[in-house]
Amino acid sequence: MASKPNYARIGDQVFRDVEKINAELFTLTYGAIVAQLLKDFEDVEEVNNQLEKMGYNIGLRLIEEFLARSNVPRCSDFKDTAEVISKVGFKMFLGINATVTNWDPKKPEFSLVLEENPLIDFVEVPEQYQSLVYSNILCGVIRGALEMVQMSVECRFVRDVLKGDDASELKVTLKAMLEEEVPVGED
Amino acid sequence: MNSHLSVAQSAMKNSGSYSSLEQLAAKASFSEKRPQKPLPILSRPIPKGKSEVSLSAFSFLFSEFIQYSLAKVNNITELEKRLSDCGYNIGVRMLELITYREKNYKRETKLINMLTFISYTVWRILFSKQADLLEKSTDQDDEYMISENQSLPITKFISTPREYSGLNCASFVAGIVEGILDAAEFGARVSAHSMPLEGQKQMKTVILIKFNPDVIARSNLTA
Amino acid sequence: MTIFNLFIYSRQGNCIYYEEWNRKNVSSNLDEEQKLMYGFLWQIKNFVQKSSPNPELEKTGFHFFRTNSYKLHFFETATNIKFVITSDPDAPDLRDLLKTIYKNTFVEYVIKNPLYTMGEPVRCELFVEKLQLEVRAHTSYKQK
């Protein structure tokens, strides 16, 4: 049986090789986008949905770059997927380390804990927007990306630094494995 | 000499929706117990600004914002305005950050120094390189141009199809420049244009800055 | 040594990009040909998987076939985007070229382009330009 590749090393290497940009431009751009959404939609819950949807659209495309650059082989199981997302995915795009915790094989689901998050630098959520899930775009990205590799998941924040917790935590649950689309006319 | 407001104070002044001095009541929404309220933003140290993310992450985010905006507008001009407005807010904040970090609160008062600040320092921070060319327009007294011989790093993936011809996504960068100039009291109208490079097929991006009359008048007085 | 044509198929099975160089016989019905190609790829993928002598190993994929007059190379991403390139029979394995096209050209100038909708035919100018540069620069390409 082939030994599992060292995902952390792959993640570091890919991040080292990719072109990079000032993180603060990224942070400020995201902030401006959230501000724009709050202006476009009255309801905070609707903004949360929009952020997730935008993340989903990003995820559909991001997965291609991920596969092309990281060259990781197909994941053997959902737990493997968790490791790849945390060590390679988050590292190569955001330059941060994420940890996999609370692995539950029955559902199956896992949690991703983020100690740092470039989206939320300088950010404080005022009282009237308390139910805003500021980084909800990340949930959408994971959902979109995994759907393109035949996994239907549900992803949501269960802990949020902007709400007072010591770290941010996303819970990812596998709902179903998707079948590859059969072309019209074939069996 | 006037010194800049501190970053945090200015952030409070300028932002609409995402900074507040008021107490953040940690209402339990999805966690059973909230041990403490989040540290208020003014108590947090300002990061060093050396961290980076992949250009792809930014490109995807920017790309999605463009697609989202496309659905909300009726024509190219409106889309460019949205991008420019988005950039404007960023520019205002960037000026505070960069001035605090790089120049120890010193404020530019001369027009040409301000332009050099943008094409050298700001460009270096945003795009890891200085602008290819900064020049004054030969026929207009109030116009200056910052040019990039190739498309900017954040727009190089975008090739506009025929139905969107005339769209320039560098309007976002134009917005950033406009925000910076406005916040530094050098009001101007800034726009982005694509022109073919002399004698070549390649397009260069030009950020055109047209200063307000009072800025030019002031500049001529102090020259 | 030369390269004849390139097909790119979306997940849904539509041919989203087609390009040809040095092709001798002009196709009478390009649409039909592209559909036929896709059907064939689907069938052979299934066949290769089912008739594997060692089914416990990881999923087997089809790489290329070779005839007297041409060689067909195939590469499929984990997201089911398929790249097909045909070359003359003496060309080496061009899967690496397909992977490079995917990584350096397709992802950069198609996927990252906000003005391109996923699944639609590819019409991005920059992509076509860079693709031409990449293919023509490859050692297996020679203008006949």
C-alpha cells in the first residue's frame, strides 16, 4: 500500500511557488465586498446566503487550479479529503494552516479549525450585524470545490473569532457521493 | 505640520459598516457559551503587513465580485463605476495603512511627490513592483498618467469578449488611486484605459488622473 | 512529428474547445465528429476499467492509443474535464503537454476569467493566444 503523501510539505511547496499578492489588499477587497452586499441586501441572513453562494461559484473554479497545481492523487476516503483541504488547500491559497479535528466516521464529518484568517484582519462586526457570518464565503468555497469532485457536502461555521471564540471552526459533513454524468445516448 | 490621524481613528471615521467603538455584546447565536467578548478592535495591534496570500485567491475573489456586479448592472459604465467605488474604499484605507507604516505619519503636500508616492510606494506594496511609467500629459495641464506595459497582475487573466468590449477591470485600481488621492486632499477623477503599446500588438494599461482645478491652483501657488 | 488537433470537453460532455493544425482531411461535420469522440472516450473509459486484470489497484485510466497514421492522447482531470490531442504516431507521450495546457493555459485564462461562464464554449482571446504559443513551442509540433 502506498504511503500517504506528506500533505503539509506539498502545501508549503505549492505556496512557495505560486505568485503572491499583499494579504491586506485581499483583506480590504473582501471587506469592501461584504460592505457592498450589506448595502445591496437589507437582511443580514440574505447576505450570509449571498456570501455562501459567491463562495460556491469560486469553489467551482478554484478546484481546477488546486488540482492543476497541487497534483495530489485522488483522495482515498473522506478523512483523506479533510487532510488535503486543511494542509494543501488552505495553505496554497491563503497561506494559513488549518487543523482537522472532531473526525466522526459515522456521519461522516470533520471540523476545520483556523487559528488565523486573512479575511478578518482589521475587522470588527458591529452590534446591528451580530448574526452576520463574516467569513461565510469559505463555506461556499469548500462546498463548490468538493461538488466538482463528486462529493456533496454541507459546510457551516460553528465557532467564529469575530463573535468572541478563540478560534474559527468550520464543520464539514458529507451528504452524498455524486455519480459522474452519463452522456445522452449511452447506457 | 499636520500629522495624519491614527489608522484606527481614521478607520472609525471612514468605515460605514464594519468598525465600531461600542461594546460588542456577544450574543450566543450558535455556540453554547461565549467565554469572553471579542477584543475590541482598537486594542488589537496593527499587523506588520508582510503577510501574503496567493494571487489566485485574490483573482478568484475579484472575478466573483465582477460576476456578481455584472448581474446587478445594466451597462458597462455602471459596472466600471461599481468596481471603481469598491476600489475607492480600499484606497482610503490603504493610504492610512501605508502612511502609518512607511512614512511615519508624514503627509505629502507636493503634487509630484504624491504621484511618486503612488507609482512607487503604493504600487510596490500592491503589485510588488513600481509602475512602469509616470508621465504628465503634454496637452492637458491637469492630467497625469501612470502606465503599465502589460496588464496589471490582477487583471491579466481577463480577456474581454466582444459583448463587453470597452470594459476595463482596471477601473478597480483606478478607484484605489482615486481613494488615495481624495483622502490625501488631492481630489481627482481617475479612470483606467487600455491602449496598444507603441508599435506592438500588446495592450498597456493606463491609469489616467485628472486633478480638480483647485488642486492644480494650489500646486501652482506652492511651486 | 506534428500535432493535428485538440479537443476539450466539459463535465457535461460538450466540446467546449476545438483547434486544429496541419489537418489534411477537412471534417464534413465537426459537431458530429466531436460527439462521436466523446462517446468513444466514455466507452473506452468504462471498458478499460472493467477489463483491468488487477481490479484491486487504484482506478485505471485510459492514456492513449496508436494507429498507423496517428496517435491519440487523453487526459481527464478529477473534475471530469477531458483533454484530447492527436499527433502523428511517432510522437512521445503527450499527456504531459495536456497537463501543462490545463495548468498554465486553461486554468489561468479560462477558469480565472470572470467573463467566461463554466460549461460554455471557450472564446477567451488570451487563452487561444497562449495555447497557440504553447503548442507551437512543443517539440512534437512542426508546420507541414
